[in-house]
Amino acid sequence: MEEFPTKPSGGDVARELGRAIVSAIPVAGGPLQVMFENIFASPLERRKQAWLEQLAEAVAEIGRLVGNLTPAKLSADEAFITVAMQASQIAIRNHQKVKLDALRNAIINSPLPNHPHEDEQMIFLRLIDQLTPWHLRILALFNNPVEWMRQNDLQYPAWSLGGVSTVIEHCVPQLRGQRDTYDQIVRDLQSEGLIRQGSFMNVTMTGQGMVESRTTERAKRFLNFITRPA
């Protein structure tokens, strides 16, 4: 018979680190406790458990990407723990896969070389929390429309003349005919400094102009932060 392992594996340690982070998230108390337990306790526990799995996988993936970033070292990294705690609180308030994937990728990227400054990481987590999946999708689209279409297996029509709204409605069919909605999304992204300023949405332009990148340098750092590292 093989001997039992004498010490936990890296995956075990990663899971325990994730469990410690998730268990530190506060829950309701006082007179709201009964209502909380009756209505939210079971769904909240399911969300916590699902996020715990993603968090443990993220910690393990960090170790695979950078061998010396072990769970033990990460548990002593205050900046990483802060990011993981903030991301975990946001994750449990959300159910959209796009946002959960962005949070998981942010945790993976936070301790890697050339990561954003700690303060900017907190700003980026706030953006994940406040922006909708449509905001994130249009931001990624505006970063490189032709490449976005290629990655999403969508035909590039090679327009000769048109507007940016045509690109949006082609790439995000759920927004077709909802110009007031995607105009507001673009304004929101501009107000956060993620898309270049200007009234380009109502301008007819060449096909090349329709698919040029409209994201700022800050947006490119944000997108890198919420994208799974290669």
C-alpha cells in the first residue's frame, strides 16, 4: 500500500487560501439575520462555493505561470490578498459569467510581472463591479473591431462607408435597434476615460474609420488586467 502524503499539495494549499478569503466576507447580522437566512443564505452559499472553486483554480494557475509565486507566498502578499478580497466581494454580488471571468483573470494578473499599480488595480475592480457585460463587450470590441470579429467567429463585412453604430449592431445583435442604449454605454465608457472623447457615433465615415481602435491607453491596461494571460 502506498503511504499517505505527509504534507498538502499546492492545490490543497491554494484551496485553503481561497477558502480563507471567501470565509472572511461579512454576512448580514442583527435584526435582518432571520430574513437573510430564509431568503439569501442558500443562494449565497452556492455562490460562495462556486467562487471558491474559481479562486482556488486562479491561485493554482498563478503558481503554474510563475513558479516562485506559491500559495504560501501569496498568502503573505498583502496587495494580492486585498485584490482577492475585493474581487470576492464583487463576485458574490454578481452572477454574469463575463464579470466573474473578469474578476478571476484580475486575480491571476494582479501578482504577475508588469501588473498595474496597486491603486489602479482597485480602480479596475470598481469598473468590473459597476460596468455591465455590455459595457465590457463593447469596450473590447472598440479596442480592435476586426480582431474582435475574428476571435468571435463573426464575418467581417469590409464596409466601404457607414457609422460606428453599424459595427456595434453587427457584432452585438442583442443591441440592434437600441441606439439609445449603446449610445449611453459609449458615453459611460468615455466618462471613465476608457474610450476616446468625441461625437463619432453620429458620423458617417470610411470603412477603415469604422473599425479603427477607439480605446485609450488606460482601457488597454484595463482589458489586459481582465483578460486571461496567455
